[in-house]
Amino acid sequence: MSSAPFKLSYLLPRHWPSWLVIALSWMLARMPLSWQQASTQWLTTRLAKTDIDRVRTIRTNIDLCFPEASAEYKLELINANIQASVQVLFDVVNVAWRQKETVLKPGRIIGEEHLQEALASDKPTLLVSAHFTSFVVAIAKLAEVVPYHVVYRRFDSPILESHLVQRVRDNYQLTLIHRKDIRDMLVELGSGGTVIIVPDQDFGLKRGAFVPFFGIPTATVTTIPQYAQQTGAQVLLYSVYRENDGYVVEIDPVLENYPSGDDVADTQLWSDWLEEKIRLHPEQYFWMHKRFKTRPAGEPNPYKKT
């Protein structure tokens, strides 16, 4: 994918907010890391006192997934998750604008041998993960190991697309596939390539089914085993979490007997894996997503403000 060519229409007033975001992102990336950390804490303190939609969603998800937890624990978890979510903002601007070495140096990979073994097999490789709050730096770190394609959601703004997303693509030698262009992903896998996909959002039931997640029936895409079946791809799961001043990308071995022929059972396997990983670092998951928006018939939308 090539960067979008500059057009004179990009200078029209409707694009000015996007240019402002670009300028702000550049300035935020130039802040010393200690200032970024202080800013993260400052924003966390203020956001925790609000009732904006994303913060309300975090509170709702944590209430739903940890019903047995004390009110004190939930409050600590909510505040820690807001802080981890704010850090994603700095991850994005740092990956886009800072020196590559500065972003990659604090990270380490556990289980790289599993990925290397998969790559040596000459079979297509599908890496599946989730929206852990360090997923942006993980995508950059994995590019050190192998050039790959990554499925993502394209920005509506061509300015943000070409000056943020495409900068990341060029800096880390990634190839981007818009999530609506799944055929391109299948072609890449069919030719023996490596693809990363992060499918843990509520896309309804058109391409999915309800499977338990934290004991809650959750609309989950069942297409991963289908992609593996269609292309002959081997599937590896990986997670990412922060530790001290760095981050860890942890890659599991290739899934055995996968796909099994039962798409729902294979999806449940992935969902169970995700829940297990989240419970290890519950503050480091994107609880701001409305993961339980699609409900079985008769169940209310838990995110509807009353």
C-alpha cells in the first residue's frame, strides 16, 4: 500500500483538525519519557473523575467480568486501566515519530523460537492476538523478527492515515491490510506469508457466535479457524504486557490439531486463552471496548446509560 498522494483539498478547513492532531502528536513524541509518564498520570487522575463514555465502559466491563471482586479492588483496577489506556496514546505517537531504536529497545520477546520454527516450515503463518494495551509496541517489536502483513482499521481521515499510520508502516516495514479487504489477507496467506490479526471486538453475529468470555455469552468472530482451513496456515497466539520500564511479547507454540473442524470450539479455545492472559494482567486490556454490546435475545445492552 502506498501513501496517499497530497491533494490541495487537504488544505481545506475541514481537514484542519486532522493537521492539528498531527502537529500535537509530533509534539507529544518529542516530550521526554519522564514528561510523558507524568502527563499520563495527570490525565488518568482527571479522567477517573469523569463519566465520559469510554471511562463508563471501562467501569461497566470490569463490573461484569469481576463480579466477585471488592469495590476497592475494582476501583484500583479501573484507575490502573485508565492509565494503561492513556499510555496507548503515547505508544502511538512514539511509534510514529520517535527513533525506531528508542521504541524497540525496552521490549523483549519470549517464545521467539516458536515463531522461528513456524517460519522455517515454509507454511503460511497467522499470528493471532488481542487488544492488550501494549499491542501497538508489540506490532513494532515483532517486525524485528519477520516482515509481515497486519490487518487494521483504516482512519477515516486521509491526513491521519498518511501521516501517522503510513509513517509506522514505513518505519517498521509493515504491510497494512484494511479489515474490509480480507481477500487480500487470504491471498497473502495463500502465498505463504505471515499475517497478524487482532479479532477481539464485537462485530455482531454475522461472522460469529456467542461463546463464553468471563462467563458471559460474548459475540465473537469464528473466522480464524476458517482462514486457517482455507489457506493451510499454522496459527500462533501471542500476548503482550508491560513490566517495569519495558514490555514483553510472549508467543505461544503453534496450535496443534487446529483447526479442528468445529469453528465454535476453536473460537472458544482462543477466547479461553485470552481470558487466561487477561487475568494475569487485568489492568492491561482494552476494557474501553464495548465487548458485550451484542446480547442474546431479551438481554439488555449493559452500556445503555440509564
